[in-house]
Amino acid sequence: MNRSYYGWLAGSTLSVLGDTALFFALGWAATGIGPRVAALVLTGFTLPRAVLLLLGGVLGDRIGPRRLLLACTAIVGMCCFLLAVAVGIRGVSAGLLLTTSVVVGTVDAFALPAAGALPRLFVPDDQLPRAMALRTSATQLITLAGGPISGLLVATVGLVGALMLDGLTFAVQFVVLLMLRPPYDVTPQRDRPSVIRDAVDGLRIAVGDPVLRMILAVVALVAAFVLPVTSLCVPLLARSQGWTAGQAGLVVAGNIAGGLLVTVLVARFGTFTRAELTGGLGCLLAALGIAALALAPSVPTAIGATLAQGIGIGLFTSHLAPLFVRSTPRSHLTRLQSLLSLAQTVPLIASTNLLATLTIHQALTLAATATALAGLILLKLKPSDRLVAS
């Protein structure tokens, strides 16, 4: 891997620290108002992504992933500073929490497809699994530290501090990305048909390819019921058990630590040969961790449960994500990434609001059941050359 990839990785990873603090602060502040407000704030983040992701994918293929990511980084950084001023003046309210989540979700709709495609612009395809695992490892390492740091940040400077930190990290990411030139950059499209036609063409590619179609379906199921575990269920569980914000941050950190362990090993040694088998076993392990979290009587037990969940999801993503990127035509990099993000976003809107209507133990039991179902689907797939990881 070349030096420019490591440079981009450093800038990208730093912004994760700010994002971790921001999302934890949003979730903690919203659950303090009530579970339905928390679900509304999380929906305010996911709904704009669902509406605008396809447009973000089309725009990324038209002007190039790097150019689009530069614009998004600048916009979200400035918005974080402005929102910090607003919260500092008016205080924390449901309206400001919702505004913050909507702004971040809107920019993410354009940034996520571009960021997902960028590793392929820095490394050749045969190095893609290790490069993506290295990126995930670095991200999870920062997020692991970000869990306890987020709890401490919330306890000291609250949402204002989280917004300021996020704005600063995006400023650094912008400068780093501006200085780099990816060696395998794609040429922006010169012929520009309608946005709808471009979006439909991306859908056609995804639906027509059996591997891409399979990954999108399973990712949708896993995202719907795994992502709310840390963003919604852990804060609600912490409040029901009387745990502090710092203790809740440690429980979230257990999930990150499990995923980090897997991705570090993948970055060093590569992936297993059967992507669908490894991903299926990972989902089953994650389901066991989520089920154990529902029964956790103490913070250490909850950390052990989220650690198992993180290891399982780490196995799932480290094997299926590179397979998806490698199977994508270079002409459709951001459009297919937008579909992958969409598969995680649309089901999340319904599942988050559904889980918010249940008791915390019912919500975690449902999440564990759905995750186990995804694992069984992957285990039943027949091996093929397309499902063999590099």
C-alpha cells in the first residue's frame, strides 16, 4: 500500500473520533428526554440519508468521489460549529437535537458513498481486503477510545463540546484530503444523462449481479437490528439499570474492541477463503452477544456481551464488504456504495422506531433473533468462485 493511502487513512480516522463523541452525545441527550424522542432523533439522521443516498451516488460518479468528499467535509465541519453556537445559546432541546441529526444525515448521504469507494482509488484490487481491514481497524481503535472519551465529554462539556470536536476533526480531514491525489482515481463522467437514469442504471447492476444482490439483502437485515443496539438499546439499558454515561460508553467500547480484534487480524493475515461461511458464523456469534446483553446484570457482563457482538459483526463486515467493492464495476463505484448505504438506512428507520416501542429486553431479543436469521441465510448459500475472498 502506498503512502497516500496511509495519509488519507490518518485524516479519515481522526474524523471518526469527533463523530463518535457527537453520536454518543446525541443519543445520551435524546434518551434523557425520552425513548420516543431518541427514536425521532435517530430517524432524523437516517431519513435524509435514505432519501438522498442515490443522488449522492450519482453525483459521486459524475464529479469523482474525492471531489465530492472534499465538499461534504467542508460543509459538515462548518455546520458543526454553527450548531455548537446554537446549542450554547439556546441549550439542549428536542428541536436542536433533531436539527443536528438531520444536518449530519443529509451530508452523510453524499459523503458515505464517496468514502466507501475511496479505498479502491488508492490500492489495487488484490490489496483491497487488507486495505479495508486496516481502515476498519484504525477506525475502531479510535472509536474504542472514543466510547469512554464520549462519556467523559458528555459529563463535562455536553453536546456543545462534541459538536466543536467534530468540526475540528473534519477541518483536519479536509486539509489532508486536499493535499492527496489517489493513484487509481477515476475519470468523472463527461456524458451526463438524467439523474434518474443514472440511479436506475446502478439499481440494474446491483439487482442483476447475484453476489451484489445477496450482500445487499443480508446487510439490510443485519443493519436494521444490529445498529440500534449501540445507538438506542445500550443508552436505554444503561438508564434502566442506573448506569452512568461513562459506564454506558464502556459498554459501547466493548463492541468496538471486538470488531477491532478481528480487523487487525484480517489486516495482518487476510480473510478466510469462504466469505459467506465466515460471515454467517459471525452473525450467529453476534446474535449470542446481543441476547446476552439483554440478560446482563452488571456493566462487566454487558461489556463481555458487546465484545462478542463486535467480534461477530467484525467477521461479517470484514469478509462481505471487500467482496462487494471488488465486485463493483469501476464506472459505478459510488452508485453501488450508495445502494449499500441505502440497504443499511431504510430498514433502520423502521426498526429503530419499532424497537423504541418495546421494552429494552424485548428489543434486544428481537435484534438477536433477526441477526441469527441473517447468519442462517448466509450459511445456507452454496459456495461459488464469486464468494471466495482474496
